[in-house]
Amino acid sequence: MKKKETFRVRVVSCIHPETYKYFLRDDFVDKFWKILGEKYEKKVSVLGLVSIETEAFIFQSNALLNPVQVMRKKKCKDKDVEEFHKFINFTE
Amino acid sequence: MKNKMYSYDKNYCRRKIYDQNVIVHCHRYNARMISTIEDTTQIDGKKIVLDSAEYSFGNILKTAMTGVSSKSEKIKIASDTYSYLGLGKLVLDSIDSGNVQAATSHIVSGWLATFGNVTRPVCSITAGYIRALAYLLNGTPVEVTETKCIGLGHEQCEFLISEKKGKPLEENVTGFTFPKADVTGIKPIESNVNSEHIHNTLFDMEFVGNDEGLIPMFNSYLASIPEDFYNLVSIKYVEELDKIHLRHFAQKRLIYAAEVCGMNTFYGIINSQEWEALVKPMLRDTKDMLVGMAAVATGLGWGKFFLEKVEDQNHMSFVTEYSYESVGYRKFRNLPAKDSTCLMFRGVTAGIVELTYSSGTLQEKFGTYDAIEPTCCATSSDGSLCKLVAVSIK
């Protein structure tokens, strides 16, 4: 059976117009959070939302850990987005 | 430091930082409100914003620095507090030589999100904050000028501190307190939403700036800004324009700013993961959306705000108790207000009702409801309730 590929849906956000929810491949979700969690602090809010903040992005999800809302920070550049898309194996 | 800084008062539905009431608004509203005031050419709007920021942030910083004698420690407190509030990141290393920088800015983020571009320095709130800090450090009032702004493409905002003649800023505080409301017969509409749960959850949450000194929540950048700031800018804006017979113009502009942002910001809120986690599971019908939005507003420290009645989708009423605008008016002015003071609430009421009941795109929804305030407790000395009524004008 063909694995469902990563896709994204645009989200209304006043933080950045290019805010999306990325629906990761099921077999990549745990790996995604593990790899990021090794380098950055993983937080869980009172609302049960899981988030990791890097220099360029804020990644946030509910307890299911997928989809992941990705908010671009001020420092985020095109190359950061390219690297992120490569990391999660996403192409438009 | 976190526990010492933040507290809340469930009675008045207020969030407090260093014991000063703060209101949580988003970056778009803050930018639009400041632009409304500063870009009104008939008055010196920038002075209103600067002075109000200096006064209100001065009170927070004064409390924060109680018992602290070391200058370097005071500077650190000021820098940490600025970021904690979600205003951005201040660089205070050279404050003694009259130079301050800001590496990030809540207001610039809001300005760009709202207007698309910045054509002049816009960080008057920050300049007012620095004025307050400089006075607390050195005991003499100063002037602060923003010479570079991130919004204009500079790497960071830069501020120049210079000498200022005159006395320190003061405001008359009346000491007026509202009597407890008689809430007989006034209660929230029955709904599927547990508003108290939403209030409690939000009040239990500290909103803290991240490594950029910004607070990304509810699909927006939030900031905690002193209640006194919002009230002083609003009161003085209306008063200054009243002097030249433009009172209603001033009120309409402030209502408009709140309505635009009420609609746009709450659109972001109801599409946020925070809303999904906290409110969405309780929603069963249309009015539940309004109940949920009002409960979130309460949790942001605006005062108790609830939907009272829905006559039909063309006419509905809300109630606020100890709304920050009516309380603020009587705090700074001895006499009862001439007319409705809850201009932000009027705008937001119209905005959220439009979002919920009107159809089409956001642009098509906008302006389809009007919100009046038939009862504002600031216009009398009885009780603490204000009533807001939204009526369809399509």
C-alpha cells in the first residue's frame, strides 16, 4: 500500500501569512518530534498543545502530534523553509 | 520570577503583572489603535501615546524594582519585563550613554500585519517605556526619540535619550471604585459552553514572551499592556478631539479600530489550535461561538464579558461587568462620563457578531452590524455593569 505523502493546508494566522498545517506521513511523526526534541526544548502547555521553537519556526500540535502547525518567525528565510521541507520530505 | 510577576483577580476578571492590571490584546489591534491616535493630524496623538506609555509602564517598573538598589539589576528587570510582556527584545547595554535598541518589536509585527508597510517609526510604546525606565534609573525626566525602526527596514529599532526640561509625568487618580453590581435578573445565556472553565484555564496560564520577546498564541502575537495605557490613550484622544468638536469622530474611529480587529483577530482565534483544544469541543450551535469568544475575551483580562440574550440573529445583547474601559474612565476622571466609554467593547461586539452571523468573506461581513451601549456604568455611579447591544444593519 502506498504511503500517504506529506501535504499541507494553509492556516489563517496573523503571525505570518505563510502559516500551514503539515500533515506528516504517519511513519515519520514520532521521528519528527524526536529529532527536533534532541536539539530544542519540547513544551506541553496547559491546553495540552505540544510545541517546539527553533530559530526560524514554531512547531505546534495537539496530543496526536499530527498535523503540525508551522509558524515562521521573523528570522525565517527561504533557505530555512527549503531545509524544513527537505527534512519532512514535502514537495509542493 | 514568574510567580512573583503574574497574578490574577477572578472577581474583577483582571490579569496583573507586578500587581498592575494588564490587558491582553493582539499585535494588530495594538498597531491599529496606535495608528488611529497618532495619525490623527488635528491633535498631537504621538504625545498621547508616549505620555500614556511612560505613565503606565512606569508604575509596573516601579513595583518591579521595589527593594532593588543595584542599577544593573534594575536594567535587567526592565529588559526581562519588556520581553515577558511580549513587547519584544530591548537591548539596554548602552542606556547610560543615551542609546537603546530593540531587536524585535510587537508593534512593528502588528503594523506590518495590519497595514503591509511602515512609513515612519512606530514604536512609541517602547519610547514611553524607555522614558519611564530612564526616569527610574536617574531621577530626571527624559525625551526619547526613535531614530531607526525595524519596520523601515533597519536591522533593529534605535532610540536616542535626551534631556527634557520639566516635571515628571503625573496623572490624577480619583480613587473611585464601582459599587458591586446588582446582578438580579442578569445572567449569561444558557449555552453548551462552560465559560468558567475557559476563564479559569486562561487565568491559570501565564503569557510569557519567547526568545524573541514575543507571545505567539491564538494565531496572533499577544502582549500584556497596562490597562492604564489603553484607558489614558482612549480618554485623552476623545477629549482632545472633543475640544475641536470632533468627539463623535474620535469615538467612531476607536470603535472602528476595535471592530476591524475584533473580526480579524477573532477569526484567527477561532481557527487556532488553542481554540480547538479549549473551546471547540463544547460548541453545539451558533450562539455557542459568541459565548466562547466572550469567554476568551474575559480570560484575556478585559473584565467579565458575556452574551446575555439573542432575540434573533439581528439583535442580541451582551453584558460586561467591571469592563476595563468604564473602570478606567472613572479611575482618571472625577465626574461621570458624558456618554458611552466602552468603545473597544462596542467595536469588538460588532466584530464578533459579524463573524458569527453574517455571511460571505470577511470584507462582506464587515460593517453589517452596529453595536451600541445603552448602559455604561461610567456615566453614573450606580453598579458596575454595561450593556452592549448588537443590531443588524444590513
